[in-house]
Amino acid sequence: MTQLKVFIAGFLATLVFHQGLLEILHVAANGPAPFDFSGVPPLHVPKVISLAFWGGIWAMLLWPLIRPNADWRYWLTALVLGAVGPSLVALLIVFPLKGMPFAAGWDPKIWVAAFLLNGAWGIGVALFMRWLDRPAAVAA
């Protein structure tokens, strides 16, 4: 059951934190628009749903490293692992597989945006897990 909660936390963190910050960047810096519903091959699933799915998978991979931490270390670990792991994999592996330039052509704006968006996602995972993993209230 915990793995399902972690997946849900990652999925929701993508929709709320990652895409929420993308909206802010879109408005403030004319970045890409959030909530892209164009289809992703081969199944033509909306891009934002595919991204949220992978956010759930990433959460399942990173949660064992985030969970044991307490206090400020919990939040810092979520921020750093969220920013670094998914960003490096996207820029160095996924981009070239999709025919995009390796490492986004080393464009610093794309690197900074990736770290910001994925760091926000990591904080979102930590926040949603605090909410989803809290003990159930005892019935009176």
C-alpha cells in the first residue's frame, strides 16, 4: 500500500508543484506552457499524464532515500534528489532518445529550469507523503 501512496504522491506532485511552477515560469519568462495535452507516442497519452506517471515512478525510486531523514534533512533531501535525479536522466538520456540535443545543448536556461521544476516536484512528493502517510485518526 505504501508504494501506491508514493506513486500517488509523485503523480500529484507533478500536476501541482511541477506544472504549477511551469505556469509561473510560463507567465514570468515566456517559458513553455504547462498541462500539455498533446499525445505522446506510441499510445498517444496526453503529455502531462505521461509526465505525471513518470513522476510517480521517480517518487517510488527516490522515496526510500527521502523517508529516513528527519527535520530539515527530509526537505533538503527531497529537494536535492528531486532536482538532480530526474533532471540528469531527462537531459542526458531522455532528450537524446527523443531526438533532442544531448544535455539540451548545454543551454543553462534549460538546466536551471529543469533543476527548479524537478526540485519543486521533490518538495511536492515530500509534502504529499507527509499528508498521505500520516497515521489514521482513531475512531471515537
